[in-house]
Amino acid sequence: MTEYENAPGDSTRSVHAGRPEARPHEPALPGPVFAAHFHLPGDVTGPYTYGRDENPTWTRLEEAISALESPGTDAETLVFSSGMGAIASVLLSQVSTGDTVVLPSDCYQATRSLRGRLEEYGVAVRLAPTAGDAQAEVLQGAKLLWIETPSNPGLDVCDIRRLADAAHAAGALVAVDNTLATPLGQRPLDLGADFSVASGTKALSGHGDLLLGYVTTRRPELAAQVRLWRKTVGAIPGPMEAWLAHRSLSTLALRVDRQAANALALTTALLERPEVTDVRHPGHPEDPAHTVAAAQMARFGSVVSFTLPDKAHAERFLSALLLTTEATSFGSVTSTAERRARWGGDAVPEGFVRFSVGVEDAADIVRDVLHALDTAK
Ligand SMILES: *Cc1c(COP(=O)(O)O)cnc(C)c1O
């Protein structure tokens, strides 16, 4: 990156991040290093000793994610086997018996499902919704504030800077789940968070072919605690997954820009349909979250959510889609959609659809959706 001292743009950074300096006869991105152990004579010295501690393929990906989440700083990133590996490692490495954690009441349901385990460990858990910065009201005496914005699946948005300032004033650490936005959509550490945490399974890697998670922080003591937790529980990514994710980063800016444009086109088309209610996408000027979102986000993600009259109507719609496949997850190059209530656990109506636009042509996605809506009537 030495030739890019003058604050390179997002595309340039996502293409070059974490790649080694060009050396004659070496590849641009060295392949995955498959090693359970490394040659290690005599005393134990780093960087590479045992495969659960460190791996050179992770190191390059970690440097790349740091360059996207927190350019121009000494931030450290740790990659994990999944988003939940990263989330659980931050929560469980930071709190102990007697502490209080504030979680969003409307966040990704597997994050909320840690509540029971935390309570069994003697950690008090308070829940408040993302919208309206309601978590600010329950910070008294908390050790950690967990934010997810935009929230999955409801797409509500909170003011990260405002909540981070309030949490720090109350003596709490702040972690932000940055999965939906990606680091090219928002940079939580610049907005005051102590941790930016995400699932790399979604838009970051973007091809629906791997699971990955990461944690980025500028505070070395916090990084050391999370690193030790990763080593202790062994929530480590395979070198192949890490390498594929790194390779995919080169197209991150292209993908998220296209998805943002497609999401806007789809939102605009859905707003015209009388049978479709509660259309949400934070990038749309009419969305209730748009003002807060636009103040802290550069791009608004691939997800559009909306509600059809009932379960049967939503199922007819999903099975009438031709281009878009029915699948969970989001952020992939292919458009996917699902009836979220089929999983249980989220406070959404039976006809609620979470739609993730891919990088197909906007006209084709919109045509597919309008055709399926007509068929489902
Ligand atoms: C998917 C998701 C996760 C969990 O990530 P995995 O890689 O599936 O473990 C966490 N947070 C959000 C917001 C998600 O969408």
C-alpha cells in the first residue's frame, strides 16, 4: 500500500488491501497456507507456531479488513470461523459475573440467543430497540453496549456516535455489528465504537460460498483479550475460507455499489404496489431511518424488507420468483429472499419478506419481483 499514501478511495483500498508488495515471480495474492504447525526450533517465538494461534493467510486478510474498517490507524483485526464466533468471542471475553450487557431487542436472533447463557453466568442483560436510540435509556452501570445498525431483519438504524458517547460516559464499552453495512458502508470505529464486529459470510465475501467473522479494534488490550478467547475456544477460519474472502474483497466496492443501486430501484418499485406495506431500505429518502442513516453511512446495503398481506401470499410470491432464489442470509451476488417468520424468533409479521438484491441488472430484479407480485395476487 506504500504507493497509496494519499488516502486512496474505497475501490482502490478494497482491491489492494492486505496484498503484499509486488515482488518478481511472486503471486499478487499468495495462496492459502495449509498448516497445522510450523517449524519451530528451540524457544517459542512468533509469528507462526501452531495453526490455532496464527496463520499467514489470516494475517493478510486481517490487514485487509483493518485497512477497510479503520484506514490509516493501527487497528487490529481478528478473523473467526463465523460471525457468531466473532460476536460470542467479544461478548464472552469482555463480561463476567455481576456485569450488565445492553443488547438490541431487535438484532440478529442468534446474538440475542446468547442472553440465556449470559444470564446463567450471572451477567444481567437489558434489551432495548434499535430505533430512536432507545438503548441510551438503559446504559446505567452497563459494562458493554451492543449495537446492530442497520438491524437485521427490521432495518432500523441508530446514531452510533450518540450511543457510543452515552455509553462511554456511563463507563461501558461499545461494540457495533457492522454486517449489513460492510466497512464500505460505515466505519463504526470512526464513530466512537471500541469494536466493529461482523459476519463476513454476508456482503463482505459476497458469494454465498463461505462462513467467516471478524472483530476490529484500535485498542491493543481489547484485541489481546479477544485473540486469547479465539485461541482458547478455537473459533478459527480455515485457510481456504480466509483466502477466498480476501480474494472477494477486491470486488467489494463494485458489489456494494451495484447492490445499493439495485436496492433503491427495487424499493422504488415496491412503494408503488398497494398490496406491499412497510417497505424498508435505509438508502431510500422516504425511509423513516434515512436521515440518521445518511449521516453515518456511505452505502446502505443490499437488504430491502417489506410485508405482504399474510403467510400464504408471501409464499405464493416467493415461489413465483424466477431469477431470485429463496434462501436465508444476504449480501450475495445473487438475489435471494425469504419469509423471515418461518424461522420464528423475530418480531415480524407472517408476510414479512427479507429481500437481498444481488448484482444482476436492476431491471431484471424489478421485473422478476413485479411478475411474482402479479402471480401471487
Ligand atoms: C448472519 C449474521 C450474523 C451471524 O453471522 P454467521 O457468519 O452466520 O455466524 C451476525 N450478525 C448479523 C447482523 C448477521 O446478519
